[in-house]
Amino acid sequence: MTHDAAALGTGLELPSVLLLWIAVLLRGPAGLRPGPHRAVWLAVATATAAMTLGLPSVIAAATRHSEANVVAVVRNVLGVLSAGAVLYFVAQATADVRRLRTALALAVGAVLAVLLSLDLAAAPHLRIAVPATGPPAPSSFYWLVLIGTHLVANALCVLLCLRYGTTSGSRSLTVSLRLFGLGTGLVGAYWLGCLVRVTTGGRWPLPWLALLMDLHGVLRALALLVPTFSVLRRALSNIAVAWRLWPMWNDLVTAVPQVALAKPRHRIREVLWPQVPYSVLSYRRVIETRDAILALTDYAAPARAPSTPGGAPRQDAVADLDAEALADLVKGARNAKLQGSAPARHRVSLSSSGSRDLAGETAFLLRMAKAYRSASPCAGAERR
């Protein structure tokens, strides 16, 4: 089993790093803006750079050029900076930001100074590492300082994510915190394995370390990408609504073109090259469809509308119709207008659903668009 874990960890090293870089680059514009997400982005970005320097191909190239020690120093510096960013993320909710920045800058600077001093004071060594056999280089104390820094930062981060991951009012924030906390927990387990190796000499954690680090990278990348997934999900939902409404919308705005802000184009072109952002696309389809229905009021057949007990058409009658009945009535009104029929002397009120919110209106219009395809094309002729 340990052999399988080691092989899986080796195979996931490069994919996890690539996924991290994708997440870092995609979230870069938003992550660099002032706000609580900056610390998370910086933590992931510095950890990604450190993991990149830990790839076997990078280490092999550095060894060939006698730069393995330099690469290890840079990797550990980046790791400490990542731990500092994690601590900043943790403390933002409970501390004064200015004092926090100063305290963290001093703490990170002190840790880096201690690590560099220990490296320079140690006996000559080619690599800074915890080998499978032999003592850690440059010294056990060096690794205890490094491991302790990571364990403190990771433990506090996991506690914060557990605390706020269950109380956040935002679903995407909750998912992001849980993924980030789980990833941090895995990298904490990685450093605990290193601690066992440094303090006891035990080798049993070593086959699991690469896998723990890789899974941590995947989870942190996913945590960083949660807002992107949310935006993509909303965009796909808007596209789906616009696509499904398009046949009925196109028919109606052909009859009453004044309700459309832009001239209708091909259905596929409307999706691939929309004239408005995707966040507005479905909203405009719903509003323009609703306006078109209202514009066809004077062409609606009174025989299809419910009436009052006295027999007169009700002004709000069609609001009580289901989607299928309203689709039939609207198609008849459209055909009557296109055939050149004069507006009726009576007035039948057309309302799409009676819903007061956009979600309810959209759901009703989607049902209506489905019924519209099979609605009778001659409904409007009944009154003539």
C-alpha cells in the first residue's frame, strides 16, 4: 500500500502543480485586489512556486548545475512566505490590520533570518533536505524551525476554516473555506510526517509525503477556483435560459420589434458572440419576451380568456392561465398581428405568470416556450 501511495504521489506531482498555476493565473486579477482574498491568493501563489521548485526535474537540473542548495533555500523561503500569508488570512478576522502586517512582517523576517543563519553556519552540504537515510541537512534544528512555522500556520488556518466554513452565509465562500481548510490539513499532515522523520528517524511517513503535498495542491487550487466555477455556472445557466427562450422570443420580437434593444441574430451566434454580457443575456430575453407579450394585448382572442360571472372578459384573466394556455393565446395574437388584423376593440390583459420575482417569471416563460412550439397556429383566427 505504501508503494502505491508513493507511486501515486510521484504521478500527481506535475498535474497538481499545473492545476495550481492555472488557478493562480486565473484568479490573479481578483486576487491582487485589496481585500481578504489577497492573502489566500498570495498563500497559494507562493506555495505553488515552492512546489514547482520541488519537482524532480527542477531538482535534477539544479543538481547538474550545482545549484540544488540555492533552489532549496528559495523553496523554503517561499514556503515561509506562504505560511505568513496563511497567518495573515487567519488573523484578519480578529486583529487590527496595520498591527497585524507589522507583526507578521517581523515574525516572517525573523524566521527567515534564523533559517538562513542556520544554513550558513552548518557544515558544507549540497542539498537542504530530509533524506530517506541519514540525518537531515543542514541540521535538525533548521528543520524544526521550518516545520514548526508551517504547523502553527496550518493549525490556525484549519481552525479558522472550520469556524467560518459553517457560519458563512455565502455558499461559494463556504465551499472555498472547506476546500482550503482540507488542503491545509493535508499539508499539515505532510509537515507532521517530516517532524516524525526529523525527531525519531522513522521512515514510515516518507512514502505518503508526496501524495499529501499533491492532494493539498489540488484542494487549494479548487478552493481558489470556486469563484470562477460560480461565475461559469451562472454563465452556463444564463446561456441555457437564453437558448431555450430564443425560438419564442424570436417569433414574438419579429411581430413587435420595438421591444427588442437589438435586432435578432442567429441562435448560435447569440450564444457564441452575445451583444451583452452573459450575466445580462437571460435577463434581457425574459424582459423582452414579457414586453412582447404585453405588446400583443390588443390582438389576443377574447374567447380564450376567462370571463367574469357576468360574461365580460376580465382584465387580469390571462394571469390565471397556465403556460400552455398562454402560449396558445400569445401565438394566436402574434399570427393575428402578422396577418394585418386590426387591434381588437376589447382589451384582454396578457400577463406572463403573475410572479413577482425574476426566478419565477423565468421558470414560467421556460415552460411557456416549451408549450409554444406545439401551440395551435390558428388560435388568433377564432375571433375574426
